[in-house]
Amino acid sequence: MENVLAVLNLGDLAHAFSKMGMFPVFDLAYYIVSILYLKYEPGSVEVSRRSPVASWLCAMLYCFGSYILADIMLGSSPLDYFQHNSHILLASAVWYLIFYCPLNLFYKCVAFLPVKMVLVGLKEVVRVRKIAAGVHHAHHAYHHGFFIMVIVGYVKGSGVALMSNFEQLLRGVWRPETNEILSMSFPTKASLYGAILFTLQEAHWLPVSKSTLILVFTLFMATCKVVMTARHSHGSPFALIESWVCHLLFGSPLCGDEDNHHPPAAVPSSPLKTKEELSEGARKRKAKKAE
Amino acid sequence: MENVLAVLNLGDLAHAFSKMGMFPVFDLAYYIVSILYLKYEPGSVEVSRRSPVASWLCAMLYCFGSYILADIMLGSSPLDYFQHNSHILLASAVWYLIFYCPLNLFYKCVAFLPVKMVLVGLKEVVRVRKIAAGVHHAHHAYHHGFFIMVIVGYVKGSGVALMSNFEQLLRGVWRPETNEILSMSFPTKASLYGAILFTLQEAHWLPVSKSTLILVFTLFMATCKVVMTARHSHGSPFALIESWVCHLLFGSPLCGDEDNHHPPAAVPSSPLKTKEELSEGARKRKAKKAE
Amino acid sequence: MENVLAVLNLGDLAHAFSKMGMFPVFDLAYYIVSILYLKYEPGSVEVSRRSPVASWLCAMLYCFGSYILADIMLGSSPLDYFQHNSHILLASAVWYLIFYCPLNLFYKCVAFLPVKMVLVGLKEVVRVRKIAAGVHHAHHAYHHGFFIMVIVGYVKGSGVALMSNFEQLLRGVWRPETNEILSMSFPTKASLYGAILFTLQEAHWLPVSKSTLILVFTLFMATCKVVMTARHSHGSPFALIESWVCHLLFGSPLCGDEDNHHPPAAVPSSPLKTKEELSEGARKRKAKKAE
């Protein structure tokens, strides 16, 4: 791959890309998309009216959850990133505009599909950079701690998703029957695979430079997320491979789209229901009522 | 304000007051009032009979929750404060006397209103000192981390209230529909405002000395809490100002006592219910039964 | 006791025993028994099929929960122990064999009672060593922090049990009405008493060498657990003494086997139910259905 890129004269591009600063443009896109997802959560608008402090805290978790989790994992202060006042102020401004802007103007602008697609793409650039930084940071602290590198890269990429149960609790919502690890969404899964790739690269088991890996993985993530946003899809491009690998390794029931659409009929009495299943159930019930 | 105090020769008083040691008298009052509130919690007496270890742990959280939370926030050991054996032993003695004293004698003494009013006043002295120390500590660690200062001062002032969901869980109680940030009580709110004031002072944006601020804020807090204890009130002196500010800034429904008595009728299906709402519901149901 | 041991020429034995390495044989037994208990948990097999990542994380919590908790308590990185790749790989291999071995062969071997009794005995050797190491580690960090020593030794001995509520949450199960501190199992209780003993030893208030204490306490724990495993019993050898002490000190209702079989009839409306009570209820309901 390195050779192919060299031929295409992409090595320099990758290096330049990997050195590009994220603040403020990319970070701004990250904050906007993250807080947009917070606003999509049922009940979050009521919370923003009733308790602005709780709403602001949730917004901060959405924007900086990855830093908080990674700092906890490495034994630093979970507030460490909050020393960057300009980042916090920028995220707070975004939070204010998305939740309290007159006529909901800002929200309507950024939720407009073409704008949102651009922002979602920019957000993935930040995510991949975070995974790489997380793995590198963990490598610095534990030179041979490969599991630690993967875990820190993973939480850096997944961010608030991994603590969604507790973020919801802050808003008075408690859904113990599922969590992001039991039923991983696409970005969480991709973060895990990305963290493994960057760890392999850091351990020199992957014959590719870090900047190239950043470029390639960013292109992959941005493309996937932009396409998924455009198609309002939650399917994962990994589904087919995963299904076969899980079937072979873990004896999981073989089913191409198991994770996203049809939970295996064999576990109807299971206490574990993914968000999809639950919302599917709700949809069916509504449909029944409508009839 | 500094001038006024100088004229009244209060500057020296403020300085002497801010240097006054808290151990053992003020700390003792703090422990007594805190564990008294623990005993008021429904079910806590049963827990003290069934599992003294759980009861003792809850008591320690009530007494030292602010230190535990602040240590976590700053990345130190959450047990750091437990190295002060004399404080732990004093708090443990108070816990034993309040829960297991023959004839409930100790409890009856300290819950006697005039005694309790004095103790509550002394407790607020400790609380304000903790907020100031928390902000100062955070300022030491993060010289320009204003958000960190506010958060650490806030958790130092609020203590166990901010982790009440998990403190209850230790006693086998789980109330996810509310938490101290969604529906802040007066001490929690005052701690937040106090933390902001002390942070402004630490950043030299407030033209007042720290000792004066400690004195004035202590007088305010002690007066409020003593009056509220005497009147068995949970209303907040901030309610009116807050209501207007929240209405202007966050579009919250305008309602003088919204936070304490009448939740806005517009969100009846909201999953979020404050303690007040819940207990109101319980009261109504009881009233109905009685009819 | 030191004298008696000297006469029996056991001092050298105790010293040699306390220097014996735990990796890999004893650690292997620890991992096998721990993950075996995970497989006994209702729903854990479904989780292993649906989400191998969640299942692996639970297995790691079962194997390394004591290290994670102790690191959190002392303000280190909770992932610190994960730098020992060989330990993690060994535990992961055990997890894979127990959950995914064809024909369930490995599980059947290690769950075979005579094999399990040996493994359970070996596990207790590791547990006692962990308590001693935890107390020693805390003593190193806080020279006079006796409470910290007890707490760290306790969490090192109890491990995942103390965070069982959150470990269950990872598998989509939420049982807030009980926890390991409200209704302690035998190993948790023994860990607490062991931590107190080792703290007394570390503070030179117990006239016995550490290696002797390790030997004696290991013999006690291993015997108890092997006998309990053989008899499928959950009763505690401490029950009688505890009942009297708790009655005298904390006014708990006097009842020889209260903790394990008959919860006091006086608290039927209590929101607190031990696992035993709950499973008893479930058993009764099943029995009723069967009739």
C-alpha cells in the first residue's frame, strides 16, 4: 500500500493531512454534529428547558466524553481537557445555539441534509485523529501494553457512546437492558477496529506509516458515515464479514444482517434487547394501534 | 464592599475567620447534620440493622463525599482523605451514636430543633470553606482552568448530593428518574454560585479579598439554611431571579416557584420527575385513600 | 502461634509458601474458577453468542476486577494491570475455552466436582495473596492510613463481587435491589476480615509474621471454600459469631442463619432483598407453577 501511495505521490499528502490542525474548523463540526445527536435524543429538549445545567453537562459529555474516558482509563484527571477554555467555550456556544437559538434557526441550518453531510464527514476526520492520538498516548505510558492501547484508542474513538447509560441517567432516563457494548453501532465498531489497526501500526506489525493509515482510515470512515447519513441507514459495512467470523469463532447464529434488523428468533425471552429491537417493538405496537 | 468592611473594621475579622480551624468543632457539626440527613432517608434504619458495613459506607459518603468527588475530579486517589484517621473515627463515632445509641438518645438530642439549627449553621461554615479550598486546589493544579475550578468547587460544596443516585444504590434503592443536577436543591445551587464567585475571585475578576468573600458567603449560607431549617422549607431564595434569568436565556417557562412546587403542566408525559413531584404524587394518593 | 509453628518447624514452610510464585498455575486456576462463575450467571451464554466483546469484557472484570478496583482506589490507571499481556492472554484463552470450546468439553472438565474442588482451593491461595499485597501496597502509599489499607485489601480480595451491579449492567441486567455490600457472600466477608487482620499485622498490632498469617489464612479460606463447594453450600462459618456481635453492637435481630436462609419477618415491605430471597421467591413461584 505504501508503494502504491508513493507511486501516486500520496505519501506527502498523507503526511500533510496528518499534521493538519483540528481546531477550530474540524472541532467545530465535531461539536455541532455531537450536540445535534444529543438534541435528537427523546426528552433532551425538555431537559434543556427544565435544567440548563444538566443539559450543558450532557453536551459537554457528548463533545468531550472521549477525552474524559481516556483520561480515566489512563489514571489522569477526568477534567484534564477542561483546561482548554477556548474548546469548552466553543462547544458551549454550539450547545446554546442548537438548543436556545430563536426560531430554532441554527438547528435548522445544521440539520439541513447537505450541510449535515459535510459536518458528519468532518467529524470523522476528528474521530480518526483521536483514535490515533489515544493509541499513541497509551503507547507512551505503557510501551508494551497492547491491550491498553486498543482500549484507550477505542474509548477515544467511541466517546460518549460507551457511557451512554450514565449520560442518559443524567437526563433522568435509565435503559439498563442495552448498552453500546452489547449492541455496537457502526462508529463504535469502527473505532474498535481502528484502534486495533493503529495498535498494530504502533507495534510495527503493520507495514504502513501512521500518516498513511490516518488518511486511509479517515477516507473510509468519512465515506461510510456520509453515505449512511444520506441514506438514513444504520447498517454496518462490516455486517457480512462479522457475521461469518462470529459464526466461525464464537458460534453466533449465522445471519447476514442480524445485528441491525432481525434478532435471532432463538432468544425471545432474553433480557437483552438492542435499541433497534426495542424501537422496532414500539413501532409495531404503534402500527397495531393505528389499524 | 471592601471599603464598607474596612470602615466597619471587619477586614481583620474576615481574615481571622478565614484562618479559623474547622477540626473538631465545625467538622463534628458537619458530620452530625450529614448523618442526620442519612437517617431521614427512608429505609436507612433497616439498612443499618441488616448491613452495618453498608450503613457505615453510606455515612462516610455523606461525611466525606465532597473530598471523594473532588479527588476523583482531580485524578487523585478517592480514598486520599481517609488517611486522616481522627476524622474518620470521629465521623464513625457520630454514625454509631446516631444509629445505635440506646433509646435513640443522641438522635433525639441533635434532631431537637434549636440544637439542629445551631449545627446546621456550623455545617454551612464548613461547606463554604470547602468550596473555597476546592477552587484554590483546582487553581493550583490548572492555573487557567476556570471551568475546572468551578466544577471542583461545586463538587466540594455539594458533596454526596451529586452522587446521591449511587449512594442510594448502595442501600438497594434506585431512583433513576431524578438526580441532584436535574432538580437542584438549595445547597447544591448555592454551591454552584459560590464556586463561580470564588473562581472569579481567584481569577482577580472580583474586586474583593478571599477572606471577605468567605465571611460574606458564609453569613449568607448560614442564615438561609438556619431559616429554612426553622421553617421546614425547601424553597430557594434564588427562585425569582433564576426564573427570570432562565426565562430570558433558556426560554424556560416563567413561573416564580416552578422549581419547588408546580412543575410546568406542559410536560406531563415527561419521564423526568423531581423528588417534589414524586412525593407530591404520593401525597395526593395518600390523601385520596384517606377520603 | 509463632511459637507453636516454630516448634512444628512450620516457620520456614510459611516463608517458602509466601514467596511462591502465582503465575501461571495458581493464576490459571483463579481465571478458570472466576470465568466458570461468570458462565453460571443467567444470560451470560446468550451474551457470549450475541456480543463476544461484552462477554470478553465481563470475563476480564471477573479475572482482574480486584486489580481494577484497587488501582481506582489508589488513584492509578484502572487499566494498569492490562500491561501484563501474558496474564490477559491466558485469561482470554480460558474465556474462549469455557464459552466456545466444541462440545462444551473444557467446561465439562473444569466443572467436574473433584477438579473444581482443587481449582477452588488454588483460587483461594491467590485471593489471600492479593489481600496481603493490597494491604501492603496501600501501606506503602499511606503509611498510617489504616482505613485505606483495610479498604484496598478488601477490594483486592473481593474483586468483581463489589462491582457486580455494574458488571451485570454490561450484560444488560440491572438488579438495584441488592448488592454485595448489602448482602455479603462468604468470600467478600472473609476478604474484609482478612484485610483487617493483614492491616493489624502491617501496623504491628498482631504478633505474628506476615508469611505465617498468609499460610494460616490461606488454609482457612481454602478449607472453607472446598468444603462449601463440595456441599453446594452458601452458608458462612462466621454466621453464629456475627449474629451475636451484630446483635450486641448494632441491635440486629438475633437469628443464627439470618444472612443466608430466613430474612427477618419484620421487614417484609423492605425494598432490600438479597439474592437468596429473590431466588427463593423465584423457586417458590416455579414450584407453584409445577403443581
